[in-house]
Amino acid sequence: MRTNKKTVKLLSEIDSIIEDIQVRSILINDKTINLLFSEKITPILLDLRTIIEIENFFYIDIKEKINNCVALTSEIVDLNPKFSSIYSRIRILRETILLIIK
């Protein structure tokens, strides 16, 4: 597998976001937020990570996944504004991914 610097940086950012989500979920201890993260957002991020890692860029699939992730994270911020930094990071991740796959 060949990986370029952009791919490595993207993978690292996704890993970092997932780690941050895990830590904050433990600290907040809110069942609704934890369910959204564990059952929706984290699986999407892991799917995106796999797609990026194997460089299987299918524009519509990736765009749908990252937009869904942003929307779900927005719902979490509505429930608890302390997650706004994760929301911002996921929005930046979306922009970066969309620029790469164009």
C-alpha cells in the first residue's frame, strides 16, 4: 500500500478525533450522546478511515458518509455544546476529504 503525506495526515486526524470522542464520552457520561457516538459517528469515521487507507475513493459514498457524520455531530452539539470542538474538527475533516477526492 502506498500512502502519501495527505493520506497519512488524514488517517492520523481521524484516529485523533475517535480518541477524543472516546475520552469525552467517558467524562460526560451521557447515555444519549454516548449512543450517538458509539453507534453512529464512530462507525462512520472508521468506515471513512478504511476507505481512505485503501484509497478507494468513490465520491458519492464518501460525501454521504462525511455529511452524515457532520449532521449527527451537530445534533450532539445541540445536546451538549462542550462537543463543539469535535464538531469543528469533523467539519474541517469533511472539507479536507472533499478537496482530496475532487
